Amino acid sequence: MYEERTKKMKEFYNHNKKVLNIVFIIIGILLIAYFVWTFYFSKIVIFNKEVDALSTAGKNYFEMYANKIPSRDLDVATVSAKELYTRKFVEAKDLYIPKTKNGCDLDRSWVKVRKENGKAEYYTYLKCGSYENNVDHEGPVIVLNGDKEITLDIKESYKESGVKSVVDQEDGTMAVDQVTIKNNAIDTTKVGTYEISYIAYDGLKNKTTVKRTVKVVRKLEGIIKENTNNKNYYVGTNLNNYVQFSGMLYQIVGLNEDGTIKLISADPISNVVYGNQKEYKKTNIYKWLNDYYYKHIHSKDYIVKSNWCVGNVATANEDGCSVKEKANVGLLTLYEYNRTKENENSYLDTDGMATYFLANRKDDTNVWANSKTISANTLAQIRPVIHIKKGVYVESGNGSREDPYRLGDYQIGKSNSKLQNRIVGEYVYYSDYLFRVMEQEDDGTTLIMVDSIVNDGITVEAGYDDSIDNLKYNNKEKGNLGYKIDHEIKDYLISDDKVMKNTWNVVSFDETAYYDDLKTTSFQSKYSIPKSYDLFSAMPGERSWLIDQSKVEGNI
């Protein structure tokens, strides 16, 4: 029976196929028309009725307050939709986004009346979500001469560069003198941010405001010139020439001829062997400075690659510029070091007169360090030097060691921010000790080192008071420094709950090898001491253990 009914339906469809297809098409058209009307045209109709309602309300308003209608040709008076609603010239039900419960934008919608040839002409603009009627409601486009943000050094005069053009979509090109400029009392004797407003109206009194920001700052180069009496380099002691940059503390050496600024690390950073290669670019110290150290500088966009003087010098008065090498990081020359002295005193010697390398060799086997020469194969401290770009300005600080100049090159860490997001060189309190970030590891852990010498009650026995050959860090041997750190020091130094086990390397020191080619043996532990070439392993004026092992007594 079911099959017979299906057969009859197919026969009916085949017999009336053309008629049925026409019926289906008509139904489809009607459905489309219904949806188009419901979801588009009906909303347009509703919106147009709302425009008419607002227009009528505006005309009624100006009829009641006829004194507000302009008396002169081309003058304009405006009443906002919000005022018309508040004064009950229009009802809330008349100003909703079509088929929603969301109201129209009463602050941006308005009715304007303009006197044209003695007659009042009305203009209405209504903004309801994505719906708005086609009437001129935007002000002219103002294009300024010069930049919209200007930075001035303190006491540098400001010169107004004015307006380049003003163009309105209805009125066309307008005269630039129709723009009102409001200069909010720029005081270039005071650091601060100031705004200049440029205001223009079109013929329907649509308003445009464009702002120019003027920042009055202390440029670092201006500070250097003032503090050095235009010598452009610092001499003597007790100077306010400290700069906090890229998480590390530097001192300003001076202003270079090209306007870049020479900074030297305020303290020794590491312990490195200069290297016995005669060509500077092949030495261990060049490689460490421009590979290892440079990699850890966070604000690399401030660094200017420069020519560094690296020639051999026999006396203190030579500048060593017979040979130059281009690099991101370098060292002071002997000449630059001696130039910082006043009555034989220099701000570069306030760290306990630690021995640190300068750029020049004296001969094939000896190099300059401070005012003396040492063997190029001697392990000594290092104070890297960088050049930062000209035009940087100081955001805060007075240049003292306690409150150094800050350049705004990075955001200082805040409470509850992740330690793994902090930059190398920054400090962190943990377990009542001040630590310093040495490295951000690939696995998300952070390598930190306590910032002070820890020596409370430590007596080192086996492996450290015997012959040099036995001086080897060993965390398994009782009495050894490594064992004491793992089993004794950590008990009163550090809370253990956040410390991860790590693989540490004991370096077999070789004065003829690059720092990263040194042979190592490894061990697992939560704690260790730094290698010679680790950042912040140098302690100015103090002696401290390093994990390196060496048969050369001076390099232990």
C-alpha cells in the first residue's frame, strides 16, 4: 500500500512538474522577500521614521526657542538629541536601534539650523549603532606640519610648525588660518608632557580637533655637556654619572664625536683571560664581549656598533687607534682610562682597585689593565663598554649610584610578575637574601646568584688546603666546598621549596682556549658557585671562590 501511494505521488509530480516548480520558486521568492524585509528594509523604515521624529523634535525646539535661530547668514545653531530627549521634545521609544533594546547615541546625534539666504534650513543627524543617515556630520581633515609628537631637551625653545592643510568633504579646501591653535603654556624649563590643540569647523559647524604632544625631557647628552663643562667626558671622583640600562648599572664615560654615548659597567662583571692571540678580533676577550655578554643585553636596539681602538701602546699617553675593530661591545683604551684621572684619582678606581682589562696590548704577551701591565694569559676582571644611540632622554634619577639615570629602555618588574620574564641583571629578594638574575634557561627556569659574599662559619678542608692539583669542586666529598654548599650552607641560606635541581659544569681552566671551548665535567645539584666567565661572578675588591680548576696558581 505504501509503495502504491509513493508511485501515485511520483506520477502526480511528473504530470504537474512545471506547475509545481513555479509554485516552489514563488514560495522561495516570497520567503526571501520576507527575510529581506524583516532583517533589512523594515529596519531601514523604522530608522527613517526615527530620523523624522528627531527632525520634527528639533524644529519644534527652535520654534519654541526662536531666539536661538541664527540671525546672520551661514551662522549655525545646534541642539543635541540628548537635550531634546531631556526636554521631552522626543520620546525614548523613538530613538532605539531598530528591533533592539539598545538606545541610539544621543550625544553624537543632533539637529542643526543654518541661516541660508535669510531662510532657516534644518539638518538632522542620527546615529543608532551601525545605522546613520547621510548628512554631513564630520569635521574637516587637518594635516599638521612636522611630527605629531615632538621631544625637546629641557630649556630648548619650542617653535610652532603650524598646519599644512585643511580639507572638508563638503566645503573642499579651507584656509589654514581658519584653524584655532591652543598652546597650553609649554614651559620648556620644566620636564613634562604638553598638548597643543588644533581646532577647525566646517560650514555646518562640524568640529575637528587634532593634538600635537610636546615632551620636554632631559636628554642624556645635554646632561653630560652640562656636568662636564662641555668637555664631554668625566674626570675625577664622586661623580653623578651612573646609568641604569638593560637591568645593569653603568657609568657614563662621555659623549662621542658622533653624539653616541660611551658607558662602562659600573662594576667588574666577570673574570676572563684576554687570550694569547695577537689579533684582537681573534682573542678570547673579544669573543666573550661580543658573543656571551652582548647576548645578555636586553635593550639591544639602543646599542650602536662602533669602531674600537685596540692597537698596541707602549706608554699611557698613546690612544691605540692605529688599529680599529668594529664591534657591539669593547673596552676602554689606556688613554681613555688615564684621561679620567684628576690628581691621580678616577671614578673608575672606586671599586677597590680591582684589576680589570683595558683594550690595548703592551706587546705580544702583555696587556694593559688599569695602569699596569699583566700577562695576556692571566685571569682578570672585566668591565664591558658599550655605545648607546644619541638622543636618548632620562625618565628619572639624579645620576647617583643610589638613584641612577633611567632611560625607560625596559619596564622594571612589579610584584607578582613572573621571574622567568625578568631580564638578566635585575635583582630579586628570595629567602631573605638579595639575588641577581644570571640567566633565563630554555626550560623556563631562572638562574640566580646571591649578590653578596657568603662566608659565615665556613671551614673548607679536604681538597682546598692541599696541593693545587687537588683543588677541584666536588659536592660528594666531605669537607670540600661543593659538599658544604650542598649539605650545610644551603640550610641557613636558602628556602628549598622553589629551587630546582640543575646540571652544573666544573671548568678545567686552559689559558690558551676560548671561554666556550674549555673542558668541563658536570654534576647534578640544586646549588653551585659561578664559573669564571659567568655574568656577575666578579666581586670588586673581594676574593671569592669560582668553580674553575687550574694548575696555574694565579688563575685559581
